[in-house]
Amino acid sequence: MDFASNLFSAGTLSQILVGLSRTTILFIVSSGMSLILGVLRIPNVAHGSLYMIGAFAAWSVIQFLGGGLFAFLAAMIVAPMIVAAVGFVLERGFFSYLYEREHLMLLLLTFSFALILGDLVKIVWGPEYRSVTVPAFFQGSAEIFGLPLPWYNLFLLLVGPCIAVFLWLVINRTNLGKIARAAAVDGEMVGAVGINTGWVFAFTFVLGSFLAGLGGALIAPMVNISLGMDHSLIMETFLIVIIGGLGNMWGALLGSLIFGLTQSLGILVWPQFGIAFPYLAVVAVLVVRPRGLLSSTW
Amino acid sequence: MKKAVSILAVAVTMFWGTGSGIAGETIKVGFVDTYTGPATTFTNDVLDGFKMAAEKINEKGGVLGKKITYVTRDDKFKPDIGLTMAKELILKENVDLLVGTINSATALAVSDLCKKEKIPFLVTFSKSDKITGSMGHRYVFSMNENTEMAGRATAKALAKKPYVKYWIAGDDYEYGHAIANGVFDHLKTLNPKVQLLGQSWWKVGETDFTPYITQILAAKPDFVIVATGGGGMVNFQKAAQSTGFNKKVPFYQHTAIELSTLSPQGPNAPEGVYGTANYLFYFPATKENKAFVEEFRKAYNRYPKSGALYGYMTARFIAKSYEKAGKIDKEKFIDAMEGMTLDSPVGKMEMRACDHQVTLPMFFGVTKKSAQYDFLTATDVVSVPGKDYMPSCAEIAKTRAK
């Protein structure tokens, strides 16, 4: 196969745009994980389950409101809020008691919650898969050099930067964000100057959960919502966070870009083995920079 | 630790013990199938179809004066669990025969066990052609179509179409490759002009098909064989709908026209998708099929899918075979099953004696919006008779000899 001519064909631009819309979902989910990892030092294995709950909750909200653009937009806000509430209960009810213990304990706890939440989803929504249709407003696709790019993917391309700017504002321009950043570097010191780190941690965890839920809600119209959708994502998210630099938000963005783009361009170059490209990229990054591309907060 | 293990053992035995009846008074069927996870969309219909037929038979006095009873075990889509459950059903529950499962790996493992234990095993949803092909034996029966059959039936229908440049895309696992090769290899022999332009394979559970779709469109094939299974069916159709893929290039998916693929998408599924299925509740519109649909809807308040047909016919084949055998005997049961023909909602179904593969029609059609239902249905349906798309007994003998 002629790889070079594949790479410089008319399909390249549309493939990059498609890759970027995939990046959006990956970034939203992995930034939430990175945030929690950086500030709370929890490698949250249950993050994928929160994403899955986001997707199921979006389905429920859309069903409840009877479909349409309004129901869809409402779901994009309400579903992540539901997930944020779940996150709040998890953090205050369980994780907050284990911060003094070793990381392994926290890791095991998040793993057990990944299993528990998976079963809870089965109890609440049942084992069958659910499907959300793209609202009429986003149906169909734009033509780019004769190749289709769904309107919904373009919508995701708008959402991505908005979330990035929003996170930047929260982290750099609010007091809470500044405290969270300080707590990430030295939690003890922040406590010593009289700030209640417990609530900073709770806020961060809730924000991280919100992002996981938002990722799930945004992907809902593109896939069938089913048990097990958490597993496939959590793996990619961890890899993204690792190659970006543990706990670094912009690292999560960079990692998502690498993952999303190598996948879509890899498919263009060699469709039969398109799956392998993001993972090869991960290997390449880790060989060159074993601690990730950007500085880790760990 | 020892104590914990023994307590656990006692608890497990007690739990398992509750279902056991006394052997001999009833015909006891053991189900090993996946009852958790996405596969339940298919497996619940098998069980419900079976229940419906069994209840009717029992109401009329059962078979040889014995009622048909059943126990179920969840294999959680895992071959090791399935095999353990099958052993338990044989050794502790003393089942007369085993029925299941949707996972081909499990089916092959259980089939091997049944060969050693000399217990009849009726496979109700696994699609590996090895079950009655290269790994077939006296004790295993297949109650549904397999990848080889689906491939041949589709190739037969596609060979009449003018398409030349084909593209293959699918889930990168056994079923995906088996379906894709099944279709393309047979198509190639039927119509030597066709050529394979290229292939794309994605991991099972892939969520975003858009990059694959744009790449395939850029390659400009005439027709695409999409080899997705399970959850991938709906995912791909959604991506096809949002990119308008189906309007640009015609494509085929096995089971694309089936209710289990179309009903979750409601009225927004893509139109013009070619697919095959063993059962459609609205085709053929015969008296027998209508009666079956009516009965199933009355019992479960939903339309029957392929699984319902498989389960329903499995119960009827079991009853008829014991009747013919004249007593509850495993070897006599098998002799009776061989060559048995029964009327079904889709016409005559025959249990072929040479390989224990059921012969049933395959429907080939195209998805289209329906005025009557709030989901898409198949149109231009062609029925491919079973004998037209099954490997011959001689071919099977050759595969088994290898």
C-alpha cells in the first residue's frame, strides 16, 4: 500500500477534523482524571464508570423530557450534575477517609467502586443497551472536499475549546483553583495556613466527576450506551494521562491530541492496523520521555 | 481459610441444590447461556421462545406423560464459567440435555464436554461454523445458522448485484473475520470479477466509526461488507446515519435487518442497509408466522426476534424427538432428532442427519422506514432456502476429516 499518497490525499483534512472531535471527548474525560490525580493523588479507576453513568443519565434525561434539541441540551447539563453528585458522595463518604493511607489502598478502593458502580448501572438501567439519537438540529453532515463530517462532530469541535478555556479559568483565575493547585504541590502546607483542604479536595473530585459525566453525555448520541463502555475508555484515559504527565491538565490535552490524531491518521495510512497507531505513539513517547511530555505534579 | 472455603462450598451447594428435581419424572433441560450484559437482547428471546413452546406442550400433557422442565445457568459470556456450569448441570442436576449458548467459545467447550459425557447439546445462538463443521460430533446440534451459512447466503444474493470493488470492514475478532471471509470468499467463486479494494479492522467495542467511514469513502469502493457483531451493529449504523455513509455507498451487515439491531434506534436508523436474518416477525406474512407473533406478543408484550424462533423450535424439536424415540433415552433421542422435519413459523425446518445442522431459510433485505412501526423494517426481502446456502454433507465430511 502506498502510505505517503494516502497521507496526502483529500481525506487528510477531514480525517484530522474527525480525529480532533475524538480528541474532545478524550480530553474532557482525561482532564477530569488528571485533575483528580494531580490534586487528590487518586488514580481513579472508577472514572470510566462515572463516564458510563453520564451516558446512561443522559439517556434517562432525554427520555424523560421526550427528546428534541432542548432535551438534548438539558441532558448535557443535568447528566454531568448527576455524576458530580455521585462523585461528591464517593469522595465525602469513602475516599476522604483514606487520604492518610498508602496509594495502593486508594487504588483498590477506586477499583472496587468501578465494579460496584458497574453493577449499580445494571440494577438501575438494566443489562440491555440504550440508544440516544442525535437531535434533528445536529443530524446530517457537512461536506469537506467531498467527504462527510457529521454536524455533531463539528459541535464537539466547538465544545472542546470551550471546556479547555473554562478549566483554565477555574484553575488559574479562581481562588479555589489556586488553592487546588497549591494543594497539589503541598497539601500539608495549605492545611497549615488554615485552609480546609478537605473541601478543596471535595470540589476537585466533584469537578473531575462532572467532566467524566460530560464526556459520557456527549458521546451518548454517537454510540450505543451499554455496560462495559467504561472498560474501553479507562484504558485510553490512563495512557493519555501518563504520556501527558501525571496530573498535568495541559498534558491531558496534549495526550488526547496525540491519541485522537494518530488514530484517525493511522486509519488513513493503514486501515487494517489503524488500532495500533495510538498505542505505538504511547510507546514512542514513553521511550523518549518516560515521565510524560509535560511536567508531572507527582 | 479452610473453614471459609468449606462454608463457601456449603453455601454454593445449597444454592445450587434448590433447583434440582428428581430425575425421571420430568424431562429436564439445562440452559447454559449469557444472562447478563448486552448479549441478553438475544438470549432472553431464546429462553422466552422455549418457555412458550414448553408451556403449551406441558398443558397438553407433556411428552410421554412427562412435563418439560428447565434450569438456567448464567455463563456471563465466559467460556470457563460456562463449562463449569455445564458440568454442574450434568453431574448434579442430572439434566437430560443441555441447551445454549451465545458465546461460540463456550459452545465449543461445552460441546467437547458433552461428547465425553454423551449428553445431547443443542446450540441456540453461537454462530461459529466449527460447531457442526470441523468440530462437530454425534452429541452436538445447531439450532441456528452459522457464519459459513450466512456468508454463503449473502454471497448468493450479492453475486446478482453489479458491484465490483468491495471493501471489508469489521470488528477485529473471530466472528467478524469469519463473517467477512465467509461472504467474500464465496462471492469471489460465484462472481470472479469482484475485487477486494482494501480492509479496515477496528477493536471490538470501538465507539467512534467516523474516521473509518471517511477513510473508506475516500477509497471509493462500490460496496462495503461490514462485519460487526453484538453492540457494534448499532454503533456502526448510528455512525452511518450521521455521516450519510449509507447514502453514498451501499453496505451489508449480517443481522442488520433484524429487530434487535433496528428497534433500539427507533425511526432514525439508516435506510438502504443490506442485511440477512433468520427471522423477521413480519415476513413471511403467513398464517403460521402471524400466529407465532400473536402468541409471543400475548405472552411477553413484545415482537419476537430470531432468538425466539430458535428457542421455540428447540423446545418443539426436543418434544417431538422424545415422542418418536418412545422413551427418555439419550442415544434414542439423537437417532430420533436426525433427519427430523418440523413445521415452523418460517416454513419447514429440518435437522440434517449428516452434520446435525438445522436447515432453515435466510432472509436477505434492505432497511427502510416503516409506516406501521416506530422502527425500520426490511424491504425487498428475498428468502434464500436452507438447502441453497448450506455446505453439502460431502463438504462437511471433508472438513471433519481434516
